[in-house]
Amino acid sequence: MASPQAAALDQLFDSFVATLTAKPDMGLDELREMLEKCGDVAAEPGGVDYFEVDAAGTPCLWAVPKGCAEDRVLLSFHGGGCVTGSRYSHRKLFAHIAKAVGCRALILDYGRAPERQFPSQVDEGLAVYRWLLAQGVAPAHVATVGDSAGGNLCTSVVLAARDKDVPLPAAVMPLSPWYDMEATAPSFETNAGKDRLIARDLSLNMSAMYLGETSPRDPLANPLHADFRGFPPTYLQVGGFETILDDATRTAEHMRAAGVDVKCDVFPEMQHVFQFMAGRAPEADDAIARLAAWVRPKLGLD
């Protein structure tokens, strides 16, 4: 059974849905401002410094835990359908993960759709990864992480790096990844009424803004159609109540068939990106502790 503290995310998502229902013509700026509140449900991690940086033309935020290994980096991609979200909305989430791992996090503020459409976000992410390597950070000391659309990007940027013969990071950690641009997951039906935020129409509207004229089966937009041969070890986490649950489980099966070292944990009764509740809900803290225990040896920290 979900903890009482986990209800905070239910209430936040319910407030989003109620506001959208009352204002179906809500403008994009107002929608973005509303969804910035996702970061409010996390506790301040404490003991973390933040520094703004321009990385290959992309505004980013360093989250640097006190006493961390500064030569190890989590390349962090925020969620929001590639339409909403920012380095600030996700600051606390990625800082909690970085603190648990014991390294820095570089949080990208990539250009959002519909102003910037696919493959802009993938290209931008790859440019930031190249910039990071040019700073002297070894690829074996980098892991990518992201939630929802950021889970897609932390995967597709690594696919793009492999296709361009760029040295690959040590690990990939997608959280509640949004992969399927066609919203074909059976979990849209099986978890209807359980997911407090994402319905098929919302997923398709976001993907239309993100993709523009691009095919929804482009493998760098929809990793369900990607070739994962040679892909780094990957750890996916997803909530059991999510409508996009099957995005994670189907991709994990796809990766496993390609020979990838892959782990996929489904957290019962959890909502989309339940890790947002870091420092407040035990399920979020457990998930982050599992991420840290899994990735630390891959970054050479154990």
C-alpha cells in the first residue's frame, strides 16, 4: 500500500487536471508555469550548491553535493513532454539523485516544443554531452538520467552518440520514460482510472507538438523502434499505476533481446515520476537509493 506521504503527488496531479478541465484553452505559457510546480513536492536536499553554466549554447545548472566526486557526472534531462519543465522545476529531483550517488549533476534546459521540435532536443543533448567530454570528463564517468520525456532523451541522446561513434557513457537511467509517440501501450487501458495525470489524448498532443512532421516511429524519437545493440547498462524505474507503464517494460524487453544489461523496477501503486517526492515519501527515497546503489559501481565509485 502506498504511504500517506505519497498522496501529495496525487493531490498535485489532481489539481493540474482540475485546472486544465476548467480552462481547456489554457495558453502554453500558463501551462508551463503550472507544471513548474512539480518541483514543489520534493524536499530541499541540503548540502548542494548550484551553479549556472552555458554548455555548448544550452543553459544548464550544475548541482554539486558537498564532498562529491566532481569528476563523475549525471547528465540530467528534465521531463514535461519536451514542451514544459526546466532546469529549475527538476533541480531538487536531480540534486537528490546526485547527492545519493555522490557526484555532480548537469541539468540541461534544452529548447522546448513547439518552438523547437525533434530532433532539436536530441541534437542539443548530444552537443552538451560532447561539451562535457571536452571538459575532460571521461565517458566512463558519465551516466545519463531523465524523467518522462527526459527519460526518452537520456536514452535517445545515447543512441545518437553511438550512431555517431561518440564514446558512450557508463550507464542510462530512465525514470517513468515516455517512449511511445503513438500511445499504443496496453497500460493506457489497464491503468485507466489509476494514473492521475496522463491520458492517451495528452500523450498524443504532446508528441504532436514535439514531432511536428517527423514520423512517430523514428527510432530517435520513439526508442521502441531503436536498435539497442551496443547500448550501455540501463536501469528503468516506473510506477505501477502509470498509463505509460508499458513504455518502460516493453523497452526493457527490447533492450534485453539486443543483449543490453537492463534492469526494470515497477513500483506498486506509484504515479508518474513518483521520485519527485524525494525527501518526503519513502517510495521516492527507496527508488533513489536503488538508483545510487546500481550506478555507483558503474561510475567507479564503489
